[in-house]
Amino acid sequence: QKEVEQNSGPLSVPEGAIASLNCTYSDRGSQSFFWYRQYSGKSPELIMSIYSNGDKEDGRFTAQLNKASQYVSLLIRDSQPSDSATYLCAASGGYNKLIFGAGTRLAVHP
Amino acid sequence: DAMVIQNPRYQVTQFGKPVTLSCSQTLNHNVMYWYQQKSSQAPKLLFHYYDKDFNNEADTPDNFQSRRPNTSFCFLDIRSPGLGDAAMYLCATSSIGGDSYNEQFFGPGTRLTVL
């Protein structure tokens, strides 16, 4: 069974701090990894994709991938209350599919 | 803007009354997906189309069917909704092949309520 594991949270951080979200995946064959942001009652929105080991930065977001450890993380710098949402980690699962984690709820408090 | 559109956004049906949800896309993506998501859970893949090829997940109930009449449209039919089928239904699209890496883009979802 291919799985993506995330801590459900909530992860509570003060405004302006760095939020660190983590996930692990079970399928060593996974090649691509994604972070989605999902506000309550809304659909997932793709915010980061990463395919190679190392870091990938996009604005306040940095995705980190370590294939040897089967570990993916998302750092959000200068966290804002508008970043409060559930963050879904997903890994490619073969046959055009993604395997999603259940998400980590992030709460940024003023 | 290129996008994924779902209609209706909210659907209320009665127990056992068939319902159809629709999805359309202007992204010209070759793969379309249907997911079911319940509160605080991961999206659960029901099935997907790679072009016209239909791929059903092994644990998708027979109560759920899908049609893709053309590249742009895809439908989810729930033949006899039960109370357990109340959920958010998400349509997503992806472009597979070449240098693409299966980024999936979601529509706004349809919230289904079963009375």
C-alpha cells in the first residue's frame, strides 16, 4: 500500500515566523512531489512542485526533497494569517496517479 | 484564463435519487480525475481518464460511474446516493507526457448533500 504520511496538526505559528511542514512517503518509485494548500470548504490549490533532491524556492515558499530518506518538506517564511489552511502533500504513485496525505492544518496567529 | 469548472457547486439530493456532477476544462489536458473528499481526509481517487481510456480504482463502488464524451468534459454519475456519499467531489486535470510531471489542477469542487 503506497502511503503519504503527514502530521495532522494543528501547527500553530506566530505571524512572521517560519512554518515547517513535513511529510514522508512509502513508494521509493515516486518521482514527483507536490504541495497543495486547501482552505476550509475549498478545493486544493497547487503551490509547489519538486522533482529533484534539494531545495526549490518560490517566493515565501521553499520545498525540500530528500529521496534517500523519503522525506518532503515545505517551509513558509514570514507566515501570514492568510496562510492558515490545510496543506496536502502528494507523491506520484504511478499510472498517472497521485497519492495524497491527509494534510497538516496550519494556524498562523497574529 | 484556462481553468477547471465544476457544476453545480452545491448539490442536494435525496437518498437513492440519481445525481450527475459535471466538470469541464479549458486547459486541454489529456487526463481528467474524479476524487471524493470527506472532512479532514485526503482526497480519494475514484477513477480517471487518460484520453478516452477509463481507469477505475479497485475500491470505487459500482454506484459511481463516469463518462468523458470529449476532451473537455467529464461527468460523475452517482446512481443511488447513500448517506455515506455526502462529500466534496473534486475534478482535476493533468497533462501527461513529454516533460510533464503529473501536476494536477483542481476545479472548485461540488459539495454533495444527501437527505
